[in-house]
Amino acid sequence: MNLLDGTGLPDPNVAPPTVAESGDPFAGLRVAHLVARLPRGEWVRLRDVVDRLNADYLDWSFARPVVAAVAVQLAANWQADFRTSLGFELHVGERGEELRIEDSARAGTWLVAQVERYAAECRIRLQTFAREEGERP
């Protein structure tokens, strides 16, 4: 065992769990990335999206309100871009809150752009963090 080079020591790269919060671009990126991969033209329960996120990201905890906030933001963005709510629909059905994305090429292209927007916001946050050396306001 040579402690100077780390041999025999446990891996220090253990990340603490993250509780997803509304408005956090890192949480938004993960939610939007999954939404972009959902089946098109079918109603999908938000609860199922939450469960999938929690299964995919074991070091994160996603709650329904956080996922719903991202879905509402995406629906608002769709409405602003296309001037219609058809295409990215949210409603409360018998199975709870659900969303449906139209099965079209424009939906796929648009969702990629939404995910890229979240990723860009994450990069800006990381750059700001690095410049400010992790200082908090």
C-alpha cells in the first residue's frame, strides 16, 4: 500500500445525492432529455416519467412537482413557438397528470433544441461557478 499515489485508498469520487429542484437547469436537462425520448402520439403519465428519472439517476431524487414544472415550461415554449397547444399537450386524466407529444418531425427537432437550451444553461452555470470559485451569493 502506497498512500502517496492513492493505492489502497477508497475512491474519493463519490458524489452526494442531489434533490432536483424546480428552476434548476441540471434537473431540467435530465427531465427534458427523457421527455425527448418518450413515445410520440401516446399519453404518458408524469408519475411514470418521475419513476424512470429516479431509476436512471440513482444519485438524484426527482419529485412530481419538479417534473411537472419542466413539462409546463416545455408546453409554454411549444405554445410560444407554434402558437398552439396541440403538439405538446398536458392534461389530468383518469391515470393522473399526463403528457402527449405529437408524432412529427417538428416535435423531434424542437425537443432537441429544448434539450440543447437546458445544456447551454448548465454550461453557463458551471462556467460562472468556476470563475467565481464556487462562491455563493
